[in-house]
Amino acid sequence: MALNLLSPTEIKSLSFLDSSKSNYNINLFKPQGVFALKRKESGFTVSKRVHCSTQQPPPAWPGRAVSEPGRKIWDGPKPISIVGSTGSIGTQTLDIVAENPDKFRVVALAAGSNVTLLADQIRSFKPQLVSIRDESLIDELKEAIADIDYKPEIIPGEQGIIEVACHPDAATVVTGIVGCAGLKPTVAAIEAGKDIALANKETLIAGGPFVLPLAHKHKVKILPADSEHSAIFQCIQGLPEGALRRVILTASGGAFRDLPVEKLKEVKVADALKHPNWNMGKKITVDSATLFNKGLEVIEAHYLFGAEYDDIDIVIHPQSIIHSMIETQDSSILAQLGWPDMRLPILYTLSWPDRVYCSEITWPRLDLCKLGSLTFKIPDNVKYPSMDLAYAAGRAGGTMTGVLSAANEKAVELFIDEKISYLDIFKVVELTCDKHRAELVTLPSLEEIVHYDLWARDYAASVQPSAGLSPALV
């Protein structure tokens, strides 16, 4: 596929959303005084396709997944480290280890501040090394495990997390820390030659231009642990080179999928947190309502599988049974189906290329006849401006994708704290990305990635909704 490449100077001269995939017209909200985005006129299509650099980072899996001959096969339990052991990803990973002690064993755990849960995990899994980010809690942790005979080495703080990620016995590191805090330990694990079971979005969304070349250099595999990208990864198993034509990400549609777009200006925090399918944390539930979660997954899919942004689509699938699909060059559609259960994609990252047997008691099998029907619809770009913002950031590349993610995280925080309205989330993110165009770094270092993540959070926090969402003087 030929690339129409623009220079970084040309990219910076474009209005931020000139590089979006589809028309972004939210003037519908202008009469109510919410906001109006300076977007393309109706029917106008941008002719330029924006790419951040002639030196695109190599994808983790260029449209196919093949296990190379000679990769180590474990005779006994495969040793793993878990960064973020007391979070959702970490606890579900440990559920898998507990059910499959003959397949996996834990050699190191890193947690944040949940001393009680970490102490229980130490008792159950007997890791060699443990880290707790909050150094002030180390004495409390030691006291909590004082009565057990087996005591691991404890290293607190950021250095301890890095040591867990680099543990010499670990074959795979599960990265479950949220935000840019997960970047440094992931980089350290890659440099130590560990395969990555990836659950930290910032690793690729913010760090893709730096992390992917590093992974290739150290011959490290990045295996996606979230359900959508795991579905795509499972679908590309055994594909010949060049067979992937299109990636199709499925989305539940979130709390407002059936709400008329005109009503969005009236919604409150409690409304956004009512997910129609399941209970999740506040941030991800709001991201599901705005569809920013899916926009960020588009960027991840680009970095993971090398698909062009024009070849990555989003489709609303209310039942959340098809976790994502691919289209091959001959127009065949391959899909991965299952009940919404994060343990399955986590299990596959740990066992790949093997498949581990799961009992029907703890892993209910999908019965399509009982399910009845599966439905789909095209997402509304007016209801979900996040899609255009994400495609635009992805095409700009470099540090822009990390800025998008960080600005969204801050905007969602402001919304949950009732400091801005629901619709303001999109404008805060756009203003932050638009401001960043002047400083876009196309091939950033790790330090630049972290710097602009922090900058984006500060800038997004400075935007004043009472002044028409213009940035405050900082």
C-alpha cells in the first residue's frame, strides 16, 4: 500500500481534525450554548492522509501471528511477574494461576497501596520478590506477613516495580498498571528480554513510537491482554503474509447508545456510569459512554497489527459477544466470540501459542442458541466525536496519541468531579491536542513521552468551561 507522507512541518500546519477519518460536525449543540467545534463543512472530505513520519514504528504483529521455531516451551509451570497485582488485571491473572498451578507460577508481584490484598497474594502464591509503590507502607506490609514462614524480598517504590518487571526468572510480565506509570517498568522488562502480556494502554498509545522498535531490537513479543485486541490477535493466527485487509473493533456503545444525540447536553455523571452490560470502574465506564475507549483501541490496533487507519473500523455491537473481527483480502470475516470475561484474553497471552483447557464450572461455555441473536450498527460520529479525535491523533502520530489519552483521562476526571459537563470532555481533549500541534515530536524518546503526558494533563486541567472552554493562563 503506497503511503502519502507529509513532513512534520506540514502536519503541524494542519488544523488538528483535518486528519480525522470522517466528518466531525457537532454544530448541533451550538444553539444551546454548549460548544461548537471548528470542523469540516458538511460533505467536505480531506484529501491528504496524514502520517507522522517516514519512519513508522514496526508493528508488533504485522497482520499475522506465527510462533517462531525454537521458542522455549516450558516443561513445568511458566514463571510470570505481575505489575499491578492488586488491580483488576492482576487479580484476574492470579485467578488463572490459581486454577492452573501446573501451567503458571508467580515469581514476582508489584502493587500500589493495597497492603491487605497484597499480603493475601503473598500467602497464596509465594513470590520471590514483592514491591509496593507507596514506600510509607512497607512496615505495614512486613507486619501483615510476619506470621508466615516464607517471606519474599521486598523492594518499595518505583525501583521495586522495575525490579519485579525485570525479575531474572520471569518469562512473561503482565503489565496491569494504569497510565504512564506503567511505561518505565514495561520498557525495563523489554530490555531484560521478557515477553509482555499487555494490559497497559499507554505502552502503545503513548509509547508506541519508542516501545515497538525496542521490542523488535530485543526480540520480545507484545501479547495483547484486552479483549478486543486479543480477539484480533486470535483471528490472525496462521494468516499468510499480506492477508489482513481490515480490522473491525466492536463496541458496546456505552450508556448513551440508545439516547438521542440532542439529549447529550442534559446528561449527568450518574447517567454516564450506567453501563447497559456490566459494572466497571468509573473512568472506563465514562470512556465507554464517550467511545473514547474505542478510539484509543483504534490507535492500539494500528501499532499492534500495522493496519492503516483507513482500514480500522468501529461497529456498535450491543451484546458484546463478538469481541472483534478481521476481514481478509478475499473478503472473509473472521471473528472471536465469547462471554465478556477478561480472564480469557489474559489466559491466551500467558499460554500462547498453546491453548489451556478450561473447566465448564468456572469458565461457562458460550451457547449461541440460548443467546438468540447478535446485532450491529454504525456508530454516530455526532454522538461520538471521540472517534474523529482519535483517528486524527493517530494520523498525526508521535506524541499526539499520548497527549490525546492523557487529556481524555484528565477531562473524564473533571467530569466525574462535576467541574465540566459531559460534552465538555470532547472539547477539552480537542483543545489540548490542538495546542500540542506546535510541539509535536514524531519520534519521541521515553522522556519526551512522559513529559508530554504530564503536560497534557496540566493543560487539560487549565481549560475553563465557564469561559467557553478557553484555556486559562498558566
